[in-house]
Amino acid sequence: MDWKAMRRDAEAIFREAVSACMPEEAVRKALSGKQFPRPVILAAVGKAAWTMAKAAWEILGEEKISRGMAITKTGHSRGPIGTLEIREAPHPVLGQEAVDAAKELLRMVSGLTAEDTVVLLISGGGSALFESPLIPLEELADVNRQLLACGASIEEINTIRKRLSGVKGGRFAEACAPARVLAVILSDVLGNQPDVIASGPACPDRSTCAEALEIVSRYRLRLSGKALDCLQMETPKSLDNAEAILSGSVSELCRAAGGSAAKRGYRPILLTDCLSCQAKEAGSFFASIAKTQIAQGCPPTAIIAGGETVVKLTGKGLGGRCQELALAAAEGLSGLPALLLAAGSDGTDGPTDAAGGFADGRTAGIFQEKNVRAAEVLAENDAYHALDFVGNLLRTGPTGTNVNDLYLLLLRP
């Protein structure tokens, strides 16, 4: 078995799929031919904010942009964009940088008229990167940590975040009124619901106060009285001044991966583009699929899935959902002519410098040789160090897009 060739195939398929989902063309389609009465205020928030802002600047130019700002994850900026202000902030943990950036952006859009337009470019990660808290920052950061640790889905997390924020859940569009807000959205959310992506700063909110309170009860979240009061203040259910254009999603990522795999001699099978479960369970599931397909004598095959799993924190290690998924698959893949790559399309997985991780038919044996106990590592949520120890991390650096994760299982019986 040529394991190096399989790994090269997997990485090439991932990179080609991500390249097919870069936001530049989507921004061009959304903005080309648009007419605005006055020069616009350009705002971009999220992990792909810099890339989207650069495309918008090239389309509209300095004569059509009066001022603007791009707020992206630390390390994701690639330099100046005309006269735009570029801000970076930590992700996924909320920091003061995100609050300061939001305060400045709200200042930029204050006092507008009905003749003005705010072009808002939204990508995944915006929830942590763009924030105007209605409770003390320290408490909001603690609530975010609780939500990330308990295994809540992104929609559940954002249902809470919206009500603790002055810019989420349509409140940014309210702050811009009476100006028009044109939101161009790159989706990193299963189902592509605009009010969930980056917590919907310019979209009417479908979630309710009752749902927010039920989430608090279900996960036993610790909230102050002020925070609970905020959860009972309803978010905007209609926005007459806002329009949203969805520009990309994980479905495109999966289609592109299938085409790339076929070029390399694999039979592509799309499993799902809305995978949503515990990362450890998904890893075990992919290993089970590999066993069945290989036992049935399948030809060279690429099992493809997209989505976003969750990690329930039980330890204090380092990792991300894709790394945990790959590590959890290792034991089940042992001895099989199979390789699994799980990676985030934005090039970062959790608070690490890796996009994701690999596991193949040799990984469990290598762990055993090196006295690494995968079950203990998973309990400590320390997949990063275990995969790095055996050379099974994928590092791509920031990609400039963000359309969920890609899970790629290559089989070569």
C-alpha cells in the first residue's frame, strides 16, 4: 500500500475543493452591476472577511466606497486593502479586540440616511469576531466557553449569543437604519440559514426567547440575572432595510471534492453535506463505513461528507473537532487499506495551527508502538499533540474561505 500517495491524493482533493469555494467570485456575482445612490460603507466580518473585502474593493473601487472595515481572525489578514481599516481578533474565544472593532464599525454606520448603503460581507466565525456585548465582556466570554464546552450545536450557541449582543440577531441592521444594508453571506452553517451564520447581524431572527431559555436549562448554563433578562428581550423578526444574498456553502465544497477525487481514479460517493454529531462518534462511523465497503470488494472509492461536528470537552488538552474525529477513527481503520482526512475549509481547526488531521490503516499501530493511548487522549481532548507526534496533522494556513468541514475517506482495496 502506497500510503504516501494516498495522503497526497487526500490533501490535493481537499485543496482543490477549497479553491473551488473561494469567495471572490461569489462577491463579484453579488455586487457586479449594483447601483448605489452614494458611495457605500463596506463592512466585512468573519474568517473570510479579508478575502471578501478585497474582492469588493476591486469591484467597487475607492470612488464607490466612502469608508469601511474588515474584521477577521488573528493571522487571517493578508495586508492593506485600499483605505479600509483592517482589524483582527481571536477566535473561537471572544476577546476585547472584537468588541473594540465592533464599537468602531458601529461609529462608522451611525447617522446614516435612507440614501446610504452598508455593504456587509459575512462569513463564518463572525459570532466571535464581531461583538457588542449587553453584559460584561468577562461574563459573555464565560457563557461562550460554556456553550463551546457542553456540545451545543452552532444554532443553539447562536440562539444564546444573539440575545446577549447589540449587533447579532438583526441588531446591526437596526443600528444602520434608515440606511439600506446589503448582506453578502458565505455560509458555514448546515441548512444555510442566514440568521444563524455569524449569528445573523443583518437578518431577521427566527429563534425565540423560549428556545433560548430552554437551551439554558438543557445544558445547565450558569448565567447572571442580567443575562437571563437579556434572553427575554426579543430580537427583530422583520427588517425592512436589509437584503441578504447567500453566496456559497458546504454543498459546493463536497461537489468539488467529488470531481477532484474522480480525476484521481476514485469512485466518489457523497455521504452527506450536513453531518452534525459528536466528532468522536463520526470518526467511529467513518471507520465502520470503511470496513463494510472493503469487505464488499469496492473499487478505489472516495467517501465524501461535509458538515460540522461538535466536541464535548471532558479534558484540558488541545485540538479541534476535525482532529478529534480523525483520532477517533484510527482504531477502527487499523489494518485497512483506508485513509481518512478531516479538515476545516478555513485552514484552522479549533484554537490550533492545523486545518485538521489524518488517520489510516497504520495509525493505531504507530500509536501502540509509541505508547500513545488514543482513548486517554480523546478523554483529555488532546488530539492535536497525539496527531502531531505521529506526523498526522494537516497544516495549510488560512485559506481565505470558510464553508464548514470536509471529511474524506479514501479506500484502495
